[in-house]
Amino acid sequence: MRITEENFITLLIQKNEKALDFVIDNYGWVIQSVVKKQLGNLEGYTEECVNDVLLEIWNNAKYFDPSRSTFKNWIGVIAKFKAIDYQRKYIKHLENQTSQELLQTLVQGCEMVDASLLQDELRREIDKMLVHLNEQDRHLFLEAYENEKRIKDISTETGIKESVIYNRLSRAKKKLKVIFGRR
């Protein structure tokens, strides 16, 4: 069967590897562009991130809804969020390195990205996305996902029932998916 623009999504859902090849050939530039724009000089992470994006597309093709977004935009959002995860991973890696390891890395000629600049950029990107949520939902979202607090702890701190927090976070994620799926 010939893979075309009209049938590749169906074949991708059916786990046809040639459909994934079609995605790479026709939409790989979108993934590369978004990941490189987001990760900048973190070239060691770029290839791994692109591979993870392709894995996400492979595993989640059944969730693509053409009535809500184009395929190009859908994979762009996946690439953006995956690249943000890699930025976080890089920042944690930098925080865990000792100063001697950092010095050794510099001596070996590796280009280092200032972690605070990277954190500022990440903060701006997150703030741009979360501006679409009301203040309380934004606070809950940041506590749960950025500060990695347990829902039980957030409930204790805020006095909001755990079930309500789960519902609000779920609605917030859905809202962000709708908003950023359209772009």
C-alpha cells in the first residue's frame, strides 16, 4: 500500500513503520526546527529529544484529532513540550555537577550554556503558556508540575480537596492542549 497524506495517520495508528517513515520524511523538519529553537546550543540533547518526539508520535497517534489541529501543529506542540522536558533535564544535570566537573568540562572545550539564562527562558515560555489559566489554576499547576509537590501536600497547604485539585489540573491540561493544539 502506498502511503499518502490522506492515509498516513490511519496507518500510523495501525503501527505501520512506513507511516512513521512518511512522517519523518514530510514532517521531520518541523520537529527539528522546534527542538533546535527550544534547545539552542544543547546539541547533545537534540538528537535524543527528536527521537523521543518520534516515539511520542508513534505511541500517541490515536489521540490526534484533525478537527482540533493540523498534524503539523500537533507534532509541533509535542516537540515543544518534549524539548522543555529536555531543558529541565539539562538544568538538573548542571545543578548536580560539582564545580570541579564544570571546570573540567570547560577545559575540554565544551560550550556551556548559562543555567540561569536557560531557566529564565524556560520560565518565560512556561509563563506564556500558563497565562491562559486563572490564577488559582496556574498556582496549582506550578505546584504540581514545576515544584513536583504531591497532590496531598498541595491539598493540605491550600485547603482544597484532592479530588478538586485533580479535576482542576485535568481541566487546565485539557485547556492548554486545546489552545496550543490550534497554533
